[in-house]
Amino acid sequence: MSDNHFYHDYMGTGGINTFPFFGENPSNCDQPIIPNIQNQNQHQFVPSSYMSLTECLHGSMDYNTLSSAFGMSCSSSEVVCPHVDHQDSSRKSSVPVAAETVLDSPLGETSVEIPPTPNSSTSSTSNEAGGQEDSFKIKKHMQKKGCQEEGDDKSKKECKAKKKGEKKQKEQRFAFMTKSEIDNLEDGYRWRKYGQKTVKNSNFPRNYYRCTTQKCGVKKRVERSYEDPSIVITTYEGQHNHHCPATLRGNSSFLYSSSHFMPNFPPQLFAQMLPPNNQQNLLISSPYNSSNNYHQHQAGNPEYSVFGGGTDDASWIHKQEPP
DNA sequence: CGTATTTGACCCGCGC
DNA sequence: GCGCGGGTCAAATACG
């Protein structure tokens, strides 16, 4: 096992798959450390102490805190770490090699669907979940019936316009790449596959999953990078409105799901958890506005430029500028 | 038998 | 308007 990489230890059978971000040693997984945010000003990040991820995720910090602390706005940002040496590729493992996020403005866009609540995932309310579900149902209904209930052409046009407005509303999304032989990374939540599509210019299909918990509209896409088949690209969309089933089952093993926090998880913070030598590889791209852009990214869109490059833990954040 | 997966069909947005 | 590609549905199928 490399000294320089986090790892994802897929146990053979019956084990709980740990999520890859939190430490070299499984015994340390109970207390994954991420930098506490203190002494920062608007443009600087100074990791002055460490807190457990548990603290971070469960109330002591929320998205706003994090985002402001990291100098993030609610507008999109995207952080990509395209390459990490994986020295021990013989074992089944995954290494987080990238953090990419879509944090669409929760306030500025048409809000037919529930706007992403930029708080911690645990603060999501049932109302929010219900709204999300309702929205989903409405959308589905409209899709199936083609708004025929509206009757005349005028109503249809209005309906179409509404749908158009709906479409612009996007869930929070968080994508990251993980070096793994396993496509569907175990993250503690239960997912039901609801679709699979071939991806243009890729030999690997894209799989679509939905959280099996009722009224939880979180979705995720899983695909392999066509450029590097060893890399799995996972995209989470939405926020869970329930606890992680695995943690509720009282597993002693550490299991922090990506989806448990990723939807609210600033990429900078994610990346901060990477070893400094990996942070040097971080790239930043233009805002991630649509899935199309995402694929442009995969295609190696040259607009991505080197971002950061310092060797200290915070330098890359310190240097953050919109591309 | 209940649940999960597969997969072809369908809808929609977007670019031309 | 048309074609393409992404995303989703839902019936059929597989599985435990």
C-alpha cells in the first residue's frame, strides 16, 4: 500500500466497504480527519486544526460555512484531479483521484423542483423530500401524458414553458473520480439501478442508480472514464433525506458514504483530504452547467487549466481563482 | 414471492 | 424540422 494514497479496501465477502478518502490505516477510519476551518479570511484557507468528519458532517459545519470558508460561491465550481499514481494496482482498490462538483445556485434559478438546501444533508426535512418526490411525480406525469390534460394548444405551450423552466432547475451534483476496479462503489446507501446507457465515444456504459429509500430522490451515475478505464466517475445528484442505512445498522466498521456528504461537500474540502502531492494535480475548469460540459471535460477540454500547484496543504486553495 | 436488474422504448433538449 | 444523445420508464427477467 502506498504511503501517499488513500485507499478503498474492498473486503472480500461480508465486509463493509470502506469509503476511500479517510486514511491509510483502516484502524484510523473512525476518525477521518479533515482540516478544521479557523483563522481563515475571505481568500485564505489556513488549516489550523483538525476535526473529525463526523463533526463536520453532522452539524458543526454546514455547507454555507464550508463554502464561505473555502471562498466558494454557490455558483458552479469544479475541481478535477485527473491523475494520481496508483503504485499498487494489483490489489482491488480505489483511490480518489478527483473531486468535481456541481453546486448550482440554489437561489437564482427557477424553483419548480426543490432548490438544493445548502445546509448539511442531515438537515433536510421531510417536506423537502416530499417536494422533491412531488416534483418527480409531476415531471413523470407530464412526460407520460404530454400535458394533454391541459387541453388546448395554448395550455400546451404554457405547459411546455413550465417544463422548460423546470429543466433549468438542477439538483446539487457532486462528481468525483475514483480509481477502482469496481464500478459501483459501496457507499452505505442502497441504490436501485434504473437505467444504463452507452456513452458516445466510450466503450463503457453509464449506469443510473436511484436511492431505494422512499421519498429520497438522490440519484447517481456511474461510468468509467474512457481515457482511463481504471477510473470510475461517480456523480451524485440531490441530497439524502435520511440516514445512511449502513450506519444505522450499527456497523462498527467505519463507513462514511460518499453520498452521505458529497452532495453538500465542497470540492475544495474533498480535495483537501487528499495528500498534498495529489493536490498538486488539481485542475479547475469552467463552471459545470450541464451534463454536456461534463462530457467535454471527459474529452479533455483544453479550457481546463492547472490550478494551484503549491506543496503546502492550503496553497492550492489560496490560489483559487475563477477560471 | 418480494426485490433488484436488464433492456428496449420513449421523451426531451439541443445543435444544425 | 430533424437527428442525435442523454435521461428515464417500465415490462420482462433474474435472483435470493
